[in-house]
Amino acid sequence: MREAWERVTAWLERNDPEVCAALGAPGSPAAIGAAELRMGLELPRELRQWLLTTDVDAGRQPDDQACLVALGCEVPIAGGHLLLGLTDIQRVYFSQMGVEESEPSRDPQYPFWRREWVPIAAERDGLYGTFLDTLTGTVGTWAEAHVPEEGVYASLFAFIQHTADLLEGRSSGDWRGPGRPLRESDPRPDDEPLHRWARANGFLVNDRGRVPASIRDAYENSRR
């Protein structure tokens, strides 16, 4: 886990030192323990390791007018959302739980949010993001008006490893989880030239970095 995160921070040091500097200080074991008590769950070892290495919220407090994600860091992680520190993790967690409790899903097999899910990345308004399942260790995603996707990544390590692969433009293995087959439109480690071509030619790539098949086909045709 530490080695995978060091790949991300090393890339940031070389390519975006300003974001690297905004990653924050190491987390506090006492703060992590207090957060666990408030949320009523135990954080997995991988997540504790990560927060002890880097807590983007360490020593910071949101102001009264802040968005739901008040202190998130714009690290170019897989999924394109803001990386959450311990304060924002709790803010988003309780917001998601509040929605689930006030407007429960009609199908209990597919709830809006499960108590064991801990957000690790999200957009400012919390409508889209990435969560860690503390029971299975897998990583999933949620999006407004859609059923959350569970098991997108096999683990938090796989999520960070995939992020590092995307930044470095290479593949170090299969990052998919048990609930996530590879899709034609999924981002790939070698997609950066395609992204540059799409932007230069007026094509839009969505906020998760996924490339529609039509754009991928146009790109391949342009190289022939």
C-alpha cells in the first residue's frame, strides 16, 4: 500500500509540486480512533495506513459556508474526484447515511448507501464518489440517480495502484474487482495520447476519464 502511494506522490513531485504540497501531514492515530467511534465502524488496515501516511485534512477545519467536501485535494486519482481526508470522510459518510435513512431504497438489496461503506473520494457536492467497503475490502463508486457499483476495484491498494498506473502511463496488473468486468470505454494506462487528441479535436471525455467508443474509433481511424 505504501509503495503504491509513493508512486503517486513521486509523480506529483515531478509533475505537480503544488498539489503534492497540498496533500497534508501524516494523520493522527487518536483522530482516526475518534472518527471510528463517531461512524460506529472499524477502518480496515489499508485505509488506516493511508491516513496515517497522508491525511489531507490534518490540522485544518472547514468554515461554516463550506461545501460538503470542504477540504478535498485535487489529486488526479482514478475517477477524477477529490481525495478526502479524515474530516471530509466523516462529512460525506454522515450525509450519505442521512439520505439512506430518510429515503431508503425500495429494494433492500440495492440501497443508496450501506453503513459499512466509507467514502475516500468525492465531488464537492458529494453526489459522485468512490467508497471503500469495510467488510469486503473492495472499492466501489456511487453516482446521483444510479445504483452504486460495488467491487469496482479489488482493494484500496488496487485503486491506488491503478491511479499510479494512469499517471505513469503504464500497467502493473489487473486492478478490477469481482463486480467489475473490463468495459470498452474504461480508461486504460495508454489512453493519455487519446485524451490529448480528443481535447485538440473538440471531443469531450467524461469526468471519470472514460472514453466513449465513438471517440476511440475516431482516434484509431485518424492514425490509419
